[in-house]
Amino acid sequence: MRNFSHNIVALTLLSTASFAAQAQVLDNGGFEAWNANVPSGWSTIDTGIEVSQESANIYAGSYGAKVRVTTGSQSSTDLRQSVDVSAGQQYQFAVWVKHTEGNVRARLYVDGYQNYSNPAQINQWQQLSYTYTATSSGQIEVGLRFYDVSGFDGSEVVYIDEFTPSNGHSEPPTGSCSEHTVTLTLHTDNYGSETSWELSQQGGNVANGSGYQSNQEYNEDMCLADGDYTFTIFDSYGDGMCCGQGSGSYELSNGSTVLASGGQFTYSQATSFTLGDSDPVEPPPVDGYYSSASGLSGYALKTELHNLISNHANQGYGAIWGFYDQYARDSYYENDSSILDRYSERPSSTDSHSFISINDQCGSYSREGDCYNREHSFPKSWFGGKVEPMNSDVHHIFASDGYVNAKRGSYPFGEVGSASYTSSNGSKLGVARSGLGYSGTVFEPIDEFKGDFARAHFYMATRYQDRIAGWKNNSTYGSAVLDGSSNQVFSSWALTMLLQWHQQDPVSQAEIDRNNGAYNHQGNRNPYIDHPEFAALIWQ
């Protein structure tokens, strides 16, 4: 059986026999039947949500469900029902979701919590899907849970419709896309099961597909709103779709305009494109952005830089995943659109593993290569824990291997004399080298990224100049790095080392692009990437 995981408006060539055994699994998945404003068949409606019949905002049929989320207590926001499944059978569960404000996420529940919606995709339908294989016959729980994110004000509406497979299913509307109809034409090679794809925006996955048969043609239509997108095609074996094992290819088009195409690649190929009149925030001219700092030096310069960057728009911790999806792709080393992880990236040779954006988010891990997570390069324990806006400030939070991140913990960056652990790219944990000025345990990234982390520390010293003096005693390791002042900020040994790293590892294109992305994301910049000379003007 084909194992489809498609997040699309219409799939024109999907055989109706493929999922025939799944018919009538959910009761009233189309939300067409109601009793006293309660959807028939849905047995669990938690106290933190209010569900009502909806006839205006619907995906298909005559009715859908309007879900008003009224609490941030995520243990009381479920909508579920029990369904019968048969051992060995695959079930493609899917539901359509429409956000109205963007401060709540929906999460698919299929015998456990699965995929999240993208809350940034407002006033347009998106689909959550999950392929479930029953290990035994019996009943499982299926439904949704709603999660608050930064900005949630205690009441937000999410519309849902067409939970399939269901006996309450209505056929999706045809020919009714009022925005952009984008078509993917996919010709598989001799190993179609190795091919998958995803379409993403900042904030998360919009559409995806997998489980294809060999040597077949597929045509899939998506109805997309204006915006910036990235289409990524994957081959799990690493030999692309053409031409060693057949003549596979793909083409993504909007009418007569080809948005992405190809077939010859290794593990993946990513293409970015824009639909409609998207108007992303452009980075300001660097000289203009810093014009008020002209002619300043020393701590007066640092204070003016603080004034320029201190009012950024915090997007919340959950939004970092979307930032990584758009701005943490590897376009510099393997150039394979995998997540760029500074703790395992090998600049001059093949990485021992790679992370697929979104799919490989942590997650649990037991070894290097299991998943990637959000590394506070300036550890959060140093500023008091999950305190905003520091906890969500992308200028110092890098995508990193979860296992290596845990090894680093909240130890200071430093230079190792005797290593107790070494990652696949040579990052080390161990006792500080003699002469560093600090004798405790430190974590040492490879030379390629030392300047990146030094400039992130300089950013933190400047952005949070108004509060960083009070962080001195929050953590033993933070106290070893911070001097308790708002000017110098760092202990002498740490400052000397960071300035050396900054000089020895100049600003890279990856940092420049990430800095521009951070400006688009939260509205401020890292001055030490734009003007590396600022560090010496302030601290030397």
C-alpha cells in the first residue's frame, strides 16, 4: 500500500482503492451532524475549548467546527473521539485547520501527539496529516489539542473541518481556489519510495508528500496564499531522481510559471519562491541603521548600539522552529538545505549526519545525530531561566544537535586542554587549557564557528546592557564569565578569548544571511556582524 502523507488541496491521481479499507473510521469527521450545538460522534470536548457549529468558515460541505480556545492550560484543550482500527492496517488521518490570529497552534492526536499546525498561516486553510499503522486491533483516540503561543490573550478562534477518513466526509470543493493554484508534477524513478517533498514557510510546514510508487507520474494541486515559500525535494538514498536509476523529475508551477524543477541532486534540493505581492521586511542599509553611532567609541558606542537594538519584537520561543526552517539551512558547505548545526558541521568534509528541517526537530535523543534543537549559546540559566525576551532572542539561539547541546549544557565556551567528549566535527568538552585564565570545564566549538559564538556573546552584552549586571550570581558558570558590570560585562579571561575568536574567525556569509533573517524575524540586528570593528572600538 502507498503510504501517503500529503498536505494538499487536491490529489488528482490517488487511487481510490488505496485507502478503501479505511472508509468510515471517524464518526462525523466532516462536522455535518450536530446535536444542541455539539458535534455528533466527538466524545471528548475539554473545558478549555468551546466548540460550535460553523457555516461560513468551512473547507467543504455545509458545516465545520468553530473552536474557541479559552485557556493556556494545555491539559484541557482536547477534542477527540475513539475509533476502531485493525492490526497491520495503515490509516492516513488528516484534518483541515484555519487560524484567525496566529497565537494558538493545533496539534494532531493519533494514539499520541503528532504534527503541529503553522499558526503564522492566518486566514487560510492548512492540513495536518499523519500515517498511522495499527499494531493491534482495537480502539485508539484521534483528535486535536490546542496550544497557546506567545501573544495568546485567553481567547482565540480556530476553524476545523474535514477530519478524514470519516463517514461524515464531504468532497473538497473543486475549482474554487481564489488565490494561487500551484501544481507539482512528479515523475518517480525506479525507487519511488525514496522520494519525498515538503513545502514550507517561515513558521512551519505547509504541505508535504511521500510514499510514492516507482516509475509513476503524479500531479498534485495546492491552493496557496501570497507569501514566500521554500520547496524541498528529498531522496533518502542520496542519489536523486535522475539518472542512474531511472529518469525521474519534478516540476512545481503556477500556471505557465515554473517555480522549481529538477531531478539531479543527492539527498535534497531546495528552491525558494514568492507568490503574489509579498512584501517582506528588508534589512536597512547598514550605514543608515548605525548613523547615530558614528564617531563614538568605548562604552558610549556600546550604549548607543544598545539604544538601537533594544526594542526588538519578541516572537516567542515556539517561533524559533520557523526561523530555523527559513534561515538555518545549509547553503554554504554541503549546500543540501539541511539544518546547519555548528556543533556537528564539518566545513571541509562530508557531515556524519544531517538534519531535515522540521522533521528532525527534538524530540528525544540518545546519541549524536538523533535530532536538532534550540541551543542558547548564551545559556538561559545565566540570565535566570526561561525569561523573555532573552529566552526567545534568535541572535544567540542556534540550531544544534540535541545530544551535543546537552553535553555543552551551561558550561562556558573556552579552549580545552584535556577533552572528555568530542563531537563528530571536533567540538570538545573538557578541562580548560592551562593559561586560559579559567580552570573549570569548558566547551570549545571548532575554529570555523568560534567567531559566530563570540559575536553572539557581544550582542547579548549590548542588547541587554540595561540588565546584564544583575545576572552575575544566577549561575556558577555564568558567574565565571560575567564580571557583574554593564560595561565590560565579561571577566577578563573570557573577554580576551572572545576578542581573539572574533578576530581569528571573521564574519561569514552564513552569519550575514542569518543576521538579515533575524532582522526580518524580530526587527533588530547584531552590530558586530554588520560592523566587526565595533568590538575593538568598545573593548580594546
